[in-house]
Amino acid sequence: MSNYHCPDASVIQTLKDVANKLRINSILMTNASKSGHPTSCCSMAEIMSVLYLHTMRYKVDKPRDPTNDRFVLSKGHAAPILYAVCSEVGMFPSKQLMDLRKIHSDLEGHPTPRLNFIDVATGSLGQGLSCAAGMAYVGKYLDKSDYRVYCLIGDGESAEGSIWEALHFASLYKLDNLTLIIDINRLGQSDPTSLGHDIQAYHKRVDAFGWHAIEVDGHDVEALCKVFDTASTIKGKPTCVLAKTFKGKNCPGIEDQLNWHGKALGDKEAAVLEHIKSLIVQKEPHTLKPQEPTAKVPAANIHNIVLSEPPSYKKGDELATRAAYGNALVKIGTNNNRVMSLDGDMKNSTFSNKFMAKFPDRFIECYIAEQNMVGVAIGCATRDRAVAFVSTFASFFSRAYDQLRMGAISMTNINVVGSHAGVSIGEDGPSQMALEDLAMFRAIPGSTVFYPSDAVSTEYAVQLAANTPGICFIRVSRPNIPIIYKNDEPFSIGKLKVVRQSSSDKVTVVGACVTLVEAQKAADQLAATGVNIRVLDLFTIKPIDKEALIKNARETGGKIITVEDHYPEGGIGEAVAGAVSECRDIIVKRLAVNALPRSGKPAELLEMFGISASAIVKAVNNMLSM
């Protein structure tokens, strides 16, 4: 505080004038598109003016430079004012602002990284702080740099539980390079927010979560300059700026009024703009420029990541694929110091604890907060600063599905590893059994879905995922299963493996992991009766090896049986059926978990739900008798 120098009166006035210019552009943009959220923009105009023209340090011509300070607009519906301020500092021509929400423009209704000054997509509320925390974690602990991260959330979205997960995480890890701004403008979409302008209530809650809380008039430029400076001096804890603001600030007849959320001003535009223009004192163009960054960051090479040594297993030995994941994670971490592991207090079940033991400085314990964990991983991976592997029970990723969905819109490159898949986990029962995870991850745009069937293929799946853009999902299982591949077996995304074949195969059976084991048992039993079947391992469910599936099916009379430890909807069976759907000479019979499961021994459950070797034998014989 003793080193703080208040900006001179001219700078303060310029920042005020810029704030009003940002209001004007937000109103013009939304009126041009006949949609948007101008009143939500107007409440944060002074905050954006001070951040982008006084506080933050960044290169205008290189918005994603790793030395830059970061900004995350969690209340993504206020995108117009973010676009306005980025245009104001020179990131793109101001004439493009009027293309807001038009199909040919990347100035979308909510921000996405199609724009080079956006790191993560926002708009599904409550997610930006987790992403910002991931950026700050990398800045403090991996980059060991002094760039800062700023995140602005709305007071309405602070009701989201993921915000409080992120508040706890940032405090726990002492992210003093993170500043949160809550735009407390009192009004939600359809009603006032639950706390209204009770700033003290926010203060007590944030303080209880271990943050340094500062209250400020969010429309007082001079006060904002001071609190952001103060935030940069706080050590050992993050800072939360509680900004009391008014929705629709400086818009006569609209300011602090309900029923103006998400509406262009329409025929009120002219009068409102005339009033705001009258508030601008300095009519000439200003000369304020953003500060250049002072941070230094180490080089980060996240390409061509390979296992430090190849798999070293013996065919026929048994090992759970989840254990092989832990082995592979250590190997790629040994070869690349940008590999990070995140887990949700399941590390001794997912075997990410192997990575933690070897590289504790690159392991993040996120505890039981899956939504925040995925958001943090997305933040860690921004600007290619880290390769993030995030793991827990596959079933628990359903809680974070919105974060994963938004991650795809963010064009993130994170690797998600889900263990304890299917009824084969046994006695823990249905709450722990992932039976919809393949469907979830297949539905994510640009995703790659791995389902390795032994330890060798799991290690190569990890290596491939580390180098593959987009969200990668690796499904690993609890039971020990036999090693079926040699250690130097080549694996490729979208290429299946023929595990068993003969020239007289009658049916093609497609399995994965535990059901591939059952398929091979069934093949032995059928062979004893003179019936040969072909057994395929897809390796990746998305993309699927359509060409090889069709070829093998036609070589076996056009008959396919899929067997999976997953519900019928969205799993292997539907993926295979979709791949061959245009082939009139191929039929597909699907075996899957077709009812709500229960606790029991794995073998009992495989039998009960019709995905065991005996079920496969029965299905093959029935198909051949048709």
C-alpha cells in the first residue's frame, strides 16, 4: 500500500470516459444484433476500463503470449463489453463490433477461443473461476512466474456450487496471483439475486473461504485502481474484489430496473446514448496504452510426448488397466516436465498416486469436487502451458459433464481418465458403476474415446492421448485382466485389432477389456463345438475403424455381435451399428447391461446382465440358427 501512486486526474478522467465509451459500444452492438445483454455490460464498464487500460500487463499484438496477464469473463453473457474493450486497446478494428452475433463473425453471443484474446469459453455460468484457478496454479507452481489472473463473475452465478468449489481450491493452494471480481449489480434474469446488495454477506462468505476480501464502489475508477493495486500486494491468499454496481448503469429509466436482462434497448437507445455521451469529458482520442508484461516464463514443449520406456509386461500375466494407466502416466511425466496429473481423492484407486509419488510438484489433489477439477484442468492446459491428465471414477465425471461440454467449446486439450467402469467393479454397486460414460464422451464434439483392453494398449493409449488435440477419454477398469499384446504392438487412433481369427469364422464378436476376455472364453467354448468366431478389439470407440469393421463382418457372413460393460445407449453397440448402418448385408446383435445393476461379484454380474462368455455363446448360436 505504501508504494501505491494514485493515477493523475487526467488518467482517472480518461478511464471514466473509456468506461462510458464501452457502454455506448455495448448498446450499439446489441441493438445492431437485436439481442444481447447491454445492461449486464453497463454494470462492469469501469471495471473493464481500469483492468485493460491501467492494471493488466499484456501485449496487444500477442493476446495469448504466455507472459501476459490473463482475464476470464465468467459471466459470458457480458461478452459485448469484453469485445468493446479489446477493440478499444487495438486488438481488432472497432468497425467489426457491429458484427456481433452474426454468423460470419467470431464475435459470438458468448465468448469462445475462436477469438485470439479468449482463453476459455464461458456462458454456462459458474465455470470461469475454476478455469482461472487452473491458470493461476500453473503460473505459481509450474511456470513460477509473476503474471496475474483476473476473473469476473456475476453475483447471480455465485449461487453455483462450482464457484464455491473454486473458492476453496484457490484458497487451499494460496493462489495469491489470482484476483476475483464479483460484479454485484443486484439483479438476476427474472428477479433480484438472493443477496441483492448485501455486500457484507458476500464479504463474510468469501472471507470464511480464506480469501482477502475488499469492498469497493464498482463505478469509482480511482477506488478500483487502488484495490487492484492492493490485490497485487497480498501474499499467501487470493483476493476477491466485491464491487457494488448497478445493472444498466448510466442508462436513464433502465438503471437498476428489472426486466431489462438480455434485451437490446430498442427504441430507448437514442435517449440513453445521448445521456451517456454527455458524461464524456475528454472528446479527443486518448493516449492510454496497456502496460507491457514484466513476467518471464520458461519454455514449454508439449509436443511429441512419448513413454520414457516401452511397456514391459508378460503375455498371460494379469493387471488392471487402471494400474497400467498409473505406470504410463509416470513414463510420460518422466519424459516431459509439462505433464500434470489431477485427481479427486481417488488417486489410490485410479493409480495416479504413482505420478504423485514421483512428481509431487506436478500433481494436484482436487478432492471431492469434480466440477472444479475439470475446470482447473482446462485452465491448466490454456496457452499450451501443460498437458493435463484428470482422473477419478468414470461415473463421477457425469457431475462435471457441463464443464466437459464447455471444454469442447473452449477447444481444450485435456485427457480424462475414468476408472471403475461397468458392472465388473462388483460389490460397490450401481452408484459407482460407470455405465453411461462412453455415451457421454462420444457426444462431445472433437473428442477421442479410448477403451484399451490390456495393460500394453493402455500405456499406448496414454501416449497417444497426450499428443491428440481435443478432449480425450480413456476408459479403464478395476479387475485384473490378461495381457494379450506384445510390448511393441503398434497402436493407432481409429484402428482396431483382430484378436482372434480363422478362415472359417462364422460371426464377428466385438468386445473391450473385460468383455473381450469373455469373448475369447466364448471363442474357446464355441471352437470345441466346431464353431469359429472372429474377435475384435476396437481400441478407440471414437473414431471407429469403419473400414475394418465392414471388412471383417463381410468375411464372417455379415454377422456382428457386440458385447459391452455399458448401457445399450451410446456405447460400443451403437458405435458399431452406426459404422455399418449403410451396409444392407450386415446385421448387428448388441449385448449390453440392459437393466439397473446391483451389488454382486463381478462374474455374477456379467452373467446376470448377459455380457458373459455363456451369453456370447448363446447369442452366436442363436444368430447362426436364424
